[in-house]
Amino acid sequence: MARQMLTLRQLEVLRAVMVSGTLAGAARLLNVSAPGLSRLVKYTEQSLGFLLFDRRQGRLIPTKMSQAIFEQINGVFGKVEDLRYIIQNLESGASQELKIASVPSISMSMVPRAVKRLRQAHSDLRLDINVVKIEEAIDYLLLGKGELVAMSYRIEHPALRFEPLSSGELYCIVPEHHELASQQIVSAKDIVRYPLIGIDPNDPYGRIMANIFAQNNYPYDITIRARFGMTVCALVRAGLGIAIIDQFSVADEIMPGIKLLRIAEPTHFDTWIATKIGSPLSTFAMGFIKLLRQEMQAAVKPHKLSA
């Protein structure tokens, strides 16, 4: 016999029971009576042909068989929250607020510089600034959570538009008293001799170094992985290894105790501004892009190699 599809009401009830662990708790969450929920849960289990919960001393524990179902239910309600967010935005109307996002490397130094200049020109402007992973940028733009994302990598997507922001290069960072600290330039041959911290080879910057190492038949072995530049710098400063980092993350030289070294091999990369196709940018967003581009292009001029 074909199983019937679960209704949204059933999904809501099952999620409430899963979250609270009891029928009484779920009833309070939904502001309904516990007996009614009990009947609906039993009916749902009968319809599916298997138990969703184990009953243990008044508590309802999801069965192993139901785990996959509850993962999907959580996904559904995550999308419902996204929909609620969009509706609230539409209801509130336009306001003097700029919502933007950036990947971590650009957000550390470059975004604050551009924001400072933007606020000097628009002192009453409210800003909502997010730091997102590359894979989160698509939803951020398509769901209308913000106008733009400063990206370290271009994604092929039919609903997104990319425009060049700036180019940069990678640096090697070492503790100030490290063996390599006396050098101005290091090569992959130098770098491979020491424990390496930081960039995952699947990240845009990591792929650059992974390819350089592969071309020289060197192992690209990351002993410690850390996503954010501040964390990478702190680990290097603590003497746990050396690291490869993009120049925008260390543009302000905000971490004493480390030395910046150029890399002999080419490590060029491009950065981008991503926006949603068909969504016109506000005057503030266009102003921010202009200022961010100026700051990043200024930062790629010959870098002061000191710590």
C-alpha cells in the first residue's frame, strides 16, 4: 500500500516533539492540547508503517529509523525561516541600511577600511555586515539577505553577476625569530621544510599553493587547519609552524611577532564582487564597491615587508 505524504501540520508537530522530547513540551510550543498531539503522532506512525519515537519514561526519543526524516524536517523549517525573513523584509520596506557580506580574508582589513570611508560620507547610514563562507554566498544573495558579497573566488551561477574587484598575491608568514625570518623571499622548497598551518587545499588560495607543491613533487601537508587569518597568524606567532596567507588578511599588519615573506613562485589571485542578476544596487552599495576596490588596489602596491 502506498504511503501518504506528510502534511505541513504533521511536520510541525513531529519537529516540536523532537525538540521538546515530550508531548507536554510540544503542546506548550504549539499552544495546543497534548492529547491531540498524541493522536496525531500515533496516526502519523501508523500511516508510515514504523515508529518515529521510542517511549521511555514519559519521553519520546527519535528512533534510528526516523533520524533521516528529522534531518529533512529540520531542512524544511530552515527554508521556512528563510521565507519568513524575505517576507519581513518586504513588509518593512526600504530603509537607509546597507547590507553586505564578505569572505573572511577580505573582511579582516579591507572591508573596515572601505566602511570607514563610507560612513565619513554618510554618517547616518546603518550597515549590516556579514562574514560568509564562499558556499554560503549564493543563498545570501538569492534570498535577498544583502546586496553584495566580496569574494575570493568566482562561482559559475546563472543568477549571479561577478565583477572584478582587485588582484593580489599570497605571502608566507613566519615567527619573527624563525630561521626563515632573515629572508625577504622564500620558495616552495624553503616552505616545505617546516610544519605548515592554514589553507585547505580545496580553498581558492589553498589550490594555488597545492599546485605549486605538486609541480615540484612536494607534499602539501597541512598540520593545522584554521579558516580565519587572525587565527592563522596567532598560531604562527605561537611557534606552531609557518603559514601561507593572502596579502589582504595581513594588510594592516595587526599581528606583531610575525614576519611577512614574499613567495618566489607566482601566487596571483583575483577577487570579485558578486551580486544578484536583476537586483539593482543602491547608491550606497555602489559607493561601497568603489571604495573597497580603491582600498584593495592600494594594498597590492609593494608591500612593506616587516613585522
